[in-house]
Amino acid sequence: MSAFAEKVKTARSELGMTQGELGEAVGVSLRTILDYEKGKKKPRQSTLLKLAGALKVSSRFLTDDSCHDPLMDIDRDGYIEEARQRYGSAGVQDMKALLDANSAFFAGGSISQEQKDAFFEAVMTAYVMSKEAAKEKFGRKEI
């Protein structure tokens, strides 16, 4: 069984949820949850964020085999989801890259959760402002 599958199953069990309840919370079928827990399938990014939220763990914990802390980077998931809702999959990639590039600010020291939240909020605000300014300047591309 994959680490992802085991983490999903364990987190669900620890919350006392059935597979059906988890599927309902995430917006996927029971069959999909069964496939996740058997290691047959992995979710798309948008579903991964919903799955992590329903399980009260971070998406990093679910996807990174070397991550053993269920809450590691959980604060980033909200910003990534907001970027996905506003700008689609390209927004997700941009936001992940932006947050990863700035994670060095936290290396070697300790800062409070409030300071970390303020930093992530500032990064998200700057990202949204730059995207909106570009949209105004260059117009929205129709796909």
C-alpha cells in the first residue's frame, strides 16, 4: 500500500469517519475513496485540497512520503486553494512556487504562527494584486 493510501485511511479512521462520509465531505464517490485507500488512484489538486481539509491534515502530509507531521504546511493549503479558485491550475503552480521560494525566510529560526500567517497573507495579497493589474493592463485571455 502506498504512503498516500495509508495516510488517507489512517486519518479517516482517527476522525471516526466512514469511507462514505469522507466521500460526501470531499464530493467524490465511495468508489473513489476506496481507490484512494487501496492506492489505485490519487486525486487532482483541487480534490486533494478538499480531501486534506476533510481529514484535517495538510496536502503536503498526504502527498510527501517523507512528511510525518499531519499539520506541516497546512496553513499554505488555504492560499493555494484561493489561487486555484481565482486563477485555475496555473494559479496553483504560481502560488506554490511563490510560497516555496519564500520559505527560506523561515529557515533556521522560529516565528509565531501569527507572524507566519501575516507573511502568507501578504504574499497572497501581492500575488492577487499583480494578477489583477496584469488583467487590467493586458486584458483577460479567453481560452
